[in-house]
Amino acid sequence: MGITKLEGFDEKVVSMAAALKAIGHPARLSIMQYLAAKDQCICGDIVLELPLAQPTVSRHLAELKLLDSSKALFLETIFAIALMPKIGINCSSI
């Protein structure tokens, strides 16, 4: 796969494209749907709900976390949606 050309595009458009790419995978979209229905959760909660192994869920959460969609609290990572309003997506419509 080649390098994506980003020069010349509006910074907001590039940011939105990165966010949409991150949630474009069915597993990540399912994770976002689950998070939209919950206040917060840990990785194990998501593993119990989706047909994915824990390492797979962790990898997908890491991709979403790169987009500032979660925040670390205490010694565990608590996942909650923070990204979607930033890019103009209503989570209840996912």
C-alpha cells in the first residue's frame, strides 16, 4: 500500500478522514456502538460482548485510542467515547 498524500487538504478534512478510517472497521464500529450504550467500561467488558479474542479487542481499542477516543483513569484503562462529537458524528446514529 502506498503513502497517502495529505498535503494540500484542509486539516479538518484530514482529521475527519483519519477518524472515519479508524471506525470504518466492523470490529471498531461494533466497539463504538457498545461504548455509545455504556457510560464507561474496560476491555474485558467488550470481550464478553463481541465475538473477538481479548488481544484483538485490545488492538482495536489501541487504534481508537490513537484518535483520543478514550482516557486512562487510575491503574486500568477505562474506555468511553470522547471523539465523536469532536468530528461531528452523533454516536446514537451509528
